Amino acid sequence: SVGNWILFKGVNGVTISGGILDRQGTGLWACKASSKLCPSGATGVKVLASGTSPNTDGIHVQLLSSRVIILRSKISTGDDCVSIGPGTANLRIENVVCGPVHGISIGILGKDLQEAGVQNVTIKTVTFKGTQNGVRIKAWGRPSSGFVQGVIFQHAVMINVQNLVVIDQNYCPNNINCPGQMQGVKVLASGTSPNTDGIHVQLSSGVAILRSKISTGDDCVSIGPGTANLWIENVVSCVKIRDVTYQDIHGTSATPVAVKFDCSRNNPCSGIRLEDVKLTYQNQPAARSILRQCRRN
């Protein structure tokens, strides 16, 4: 009846090297697929699971975990091979075979207003086979103190992957009730301006912040003592994505779009570098790329 097989939380200096865990959870997956009320399944490390098993990330790392190392592993699950959440730092993933199904993802970020960032992540010598995604960074389009910086994707081989290289700062599955679809108040300040909170609320009750775009040098919204009954909705993303390098990425795409960077208008991606990226579609040079709201610096 344990809730987790293996759980990383606030750890330092962890290494995973090889090994196989087979959870044999077909009964639970069938229950989830039928939309019934199901018992809670184990979460954490899942190396082998059916491709139809919902929400079965192979390895999930977050919550102030630092210096975690994942080496020489084969991961095939119903969701991400490795998912990387807020509070992850100094993560190294190397010599991993991923697939089929979702790929390796940083995020989903931006779930909470006050959220730790993801930084200093190296993912190298990874093979993706028949996955939905290759290397992906995704964040909800809502206000958050979260960020991504100092990420290197290096020496990756893609084999028949649908979405090979993705940054999605406007993540919204099925495009239903997406944050930031409406526009209202705009609060803008230089990203280098110190202590410039967009909106600060304290000693207040019944405040609503709606349909706004906020880009400042500090918190989009900061909430102080004495705040009650606060409502924040439809505010454009403040999750910052910067200093991400894609180096020596080769392989084949299952779709015409090889690279997609969909970044926030008010907080664009910056410092995104592609070096020696060679992707093909149907034996032709990589079809096309979609780049929105990216800055060089």
C-alpha cells in the first residue's frame, strides 16, 4: 500500500545506473481507461509499462532535488520517459534509450504562482525511438515565479519522432480554457529592473486580478501577509526560459515540423542555441521550424 516505489525529494548526490522495474499494473490502467473511480497507483520510477498506461512517467524528479544522475537506462512507459519538475537543479541524464511514447520533458511548469525553477540540466547521449516528443520544455501560460535556465541537450539520436525539439511556453492541452487567451491590464518593466513586482497584494480581501499581461524584473504578482479571498485568472505566463542549448541532435522526424519554439509574447525565450542539428523527414532535409517570440540575448 506504499504510495511511491522510489521518490526523490530534497536529495543530493543520487545516482541511478541500470536496472529494471516491472510494475505489472494492467488492472489499474484498465480502470483508469474506463474513467471509473480507481485506487491510487504507485508513482515515481517506472521503467517498463504498457504504452497505453496513463500518466506513467518513467522517472520524475522535482522538489528541490539536486545532483541526481540517471545513467545507462532503458525506459518505455505510457508517459514521459523522464519528467523534470520545479525545484530540480544539477541534473544529469546520460546513455538513456527512451521510447516509445512521450520523450523527455521539463515541466509542466507554471502550475503555481510561487514556484521554484529548473536549472543546470544536462541531457546527453539519449536515443528516442518512436516517441511522441523528443526533448521538450513546457509551461502553462499563467503567472509564476518559475524559470528554466542552463539546459543542455547534447548528442541525441531521434528515430521516427513526431515532435523532435519543442519549447512550449503556452502549454494548454486541447486548447480549452487556456490561461492568457484574453487581454486586459498590461504591467511592463525591464527584466533587469530590481524589485519591480508587477502587482503586490497584502492586508487585503476580495481582490481579483483578471485578463492581464505582466512582465517585470521581479514577481509578476507577490502576495503578502493579511491577504484573503484573492482570485487570479487569465494572466499571461511569467515562466522564464533562457540559456538552452541543443547540440549534435540528429535523426528522423515523423512529421513535417522538426523544431517548434512557441514562447510567451510578454516574456520571450532568450539565449536559445542550436548547434549541429540535422533532422530529416521522409529522407529529405528537415522540413520546417516554427519559431515564435524568441530573442537571441
